[in-house]
Amino acid sequence: MRISSVPRRGVLAGLLATPLVARAQTAQQLTVWHDLGDNGTKWFATMADEFAKTHPGVTLRATSYPTDQWFGRVIGALNTDTAPDLVFNNYERVIRVATQTGKVMDLKPVLAGIADKGFLSEDDLRVATYDGHMIILPVQRVQMALGVRKSWLDRVGEKFPVTWEDTMRVAEKFRDGHPDGDASSKVFAFALEAAKPRDLIHILDLFIFGAGLRSTLLDPQGNVVVDEPQHARVLEEFLKTYTTYRFVSPDTINYSFGEMYQVIEGGKTGMFRVGDWNVAKWDTQALNGDFVVGPWPKFFPDHQNGVVIGGMRGVAVPVNSPHKDLAVEFARFMLTAPAQQTSLAIMGAAVRKDLDVSALSPRQQAFAKPSWALYAYDFPESIHTYYPELEAAYHRKLLDAVAHPPADWKAFIATTAQEMRVLAKQLAEKKG
């Protein structure tokens, strides 16, 4: 042993330094990139505090980017080996990252190692899987309901609409009756969006699935459903909402999420989409609780209308995550009861069924313990890898119809359906 050859002062300094070195080795910072804004950053900070109880010295830096920036930053970082440790977003957005980088970890082995996962349904697991790989651990089911301003309903003498006929009647009164109490202001019956495929088609998904139908464009077997009689009826009424009925702002054709939210939070609309993540803010800010939530309109006597599970948010781990093992540990942690309780409290969504909802507002509880029918979006891109291309073409057709309404909507729908069948076949053959 050579200790005797080291000055006593050096030995003492080394011994004193050892605990500090050990602490330095355990002090690690994970990074996560998301697009959930301040609420999301608050949620990650709260989870990080809980995670640190079993992982001393580990901290988490959460950064939120607007969605378009999130795409660019995540894709660029993964492709240049400057990735964050974790990324969090809606499933379909992680698909885009996975397809453009090939650097999203397959989490099947991770899920297999989690004992407490019985709360995850087959739909949850199917949605989390793309092209044979589990690209996210599902963390938050995303419920989306119809919201209606309560004071506006009172002013026009109406109740929350149930059928499409009810909705039309209420919408006409909202459009024409100055329900905000200001005869000089311009308000709209609906706040919708249309700028991109996941804007216009997303809203169409809510009307289609909310009416109790399955599939918006393509069914699991690859059949185009656009011109099936019930689908065609919903589609026609949906497109007339943007055009013939004048229920939306003329600028809606250019609206994405941000512009739609401005109309909602600016008090310029009577009916709108309410995501479970919106409720906490709209209970106390912007709308100040002046709204009621419920199912999307009922179109058909033989179909129960409901609220739509329109997405699944989850956590993904880049294959070039700087602290991959620790990142995987945090991803697993996000499915535990403490993390899920925090998710429900701050974000209004979770996947576990054993959480305490007593501290939530009545509208939050409506989402947490729903009494309405729930219909899950079918995520055709998880089955048909060419679907995003088909959807983009479908969006272009619908957007052109909104900009230049056809004289005969039924003929337009029939022609569009046939064009989509031809294109779907071509894309499927191309994908091989």
C-alpha cells in the first residue's frame, strides 16, 4: 500500500473529498422537451420532486416549446446527437419524430418490466405502438368534450344541446341574438380550426366519433368510409358549419390551435372544444367558469353520442438520450400512482383508475369520473403507415371546399370518396 508515501494532509483531504465526489456522481439533471406550456412545466417540476425522493440528487429541467418549434427542435436534436433525455407529446406527434429520425427507443421491454400496469387497456397499448415499436409509454388519455357558454344559453333561453337539431337551433341564436349582451359586438356560434390536417380533420374526428361512429376517413381494414350514409351526413353538416350556416369566423380557414383559443378565451364564441387540460384554467381564468361541458351532438337514433378520447400523450426516450438508463427510470415512474395523481391534478388527465378526484372542480370531475359515453379515436396511422399522406390529401380537398363551397355537397362527398380510394390503393402499394 502506498498511503504512507502520501503526505498526511493529502490523505485527510482525499478522505474528506470522497463523500463530495459520491454526491457529485449522483447529482444528475434530466431534460425533457414538451409543448404543454406553463402547466406542463409545473407538472414536470412536481413530478421531479417526487422522483427525487427515491433518486437523491436527480433533478429535471422541463422546457416547453410551441408545437411547431417542438417538432423542429426535437427532430434536429435527435438527428445531430444533441437529444434531450426525454420527449413528451401526443402520440401522432411522436410518430412524426420517429419516422423522421429513426431514433426513438422501443419501450416494449420497459413496459414488460412494469408490474403495475393493469390500468392500461388494449387501445392504450395499440395507440402507443407504431410500426411494431412501442414509441411511448401512455401517460395521459386526452378527453375532448363540447363546451357551451352558460350565460349565453341563459340569455337565449336554451339548455345544453343534445341532438344536432338542438345544436343548430342554439347556434343560430348565438349567431344572431347577441348572446354576450353587447349588441355592437361580433360573436360566433362555434370556434373551430381548419389550417392544417390535424386542425380540420381533428375537429371532424370529434363530430364523427362524438356521434358514435367509427373512423373518419379510413377504417382498420383500409376501406374509405367518407361516403357511407351516416358518415356522409355528419361530414356534410360539418362542412356547412364552416360555410352555408355561417357559424364560424370567416378567418377560420386559417385558424390553428392558437387562433381558435383566442376566439374562445376572448369571449367571442358560444360553442367550442374543451379538452380535459383546459378546464383548470377556464374554471378560474379566461372563461371564469362560465361554461358547461358534455357530449358532442347526437345525429342518429341508433348511435349514442359521447365525448371523444382524441389522443394519447406519452413519454418517449431518444436512443441517444444522454442519461438513457435514468431517463427510462423516470419514464417508468410516470405511470406510478404519485406521478399520475399529479398529472390529474395539474393537467386534468391520467391513465390510472385508482386516483383521488375529491379535490377537483365539478367540471374536472366530469372528465376524471365520466358519466358520458367515451369513444376512442382509432389512430389509423398505427395500422396504415401511409395514412398521414392520405389524410393530408383529404384535408386539401375539404379545405378547398370550405374556401369554394360546391353547389352539390352530396356529389362532392361522393367524388372525394372515390378519389381517396384510388389514392389509398396507390399509397398502400407504394409502401409495399
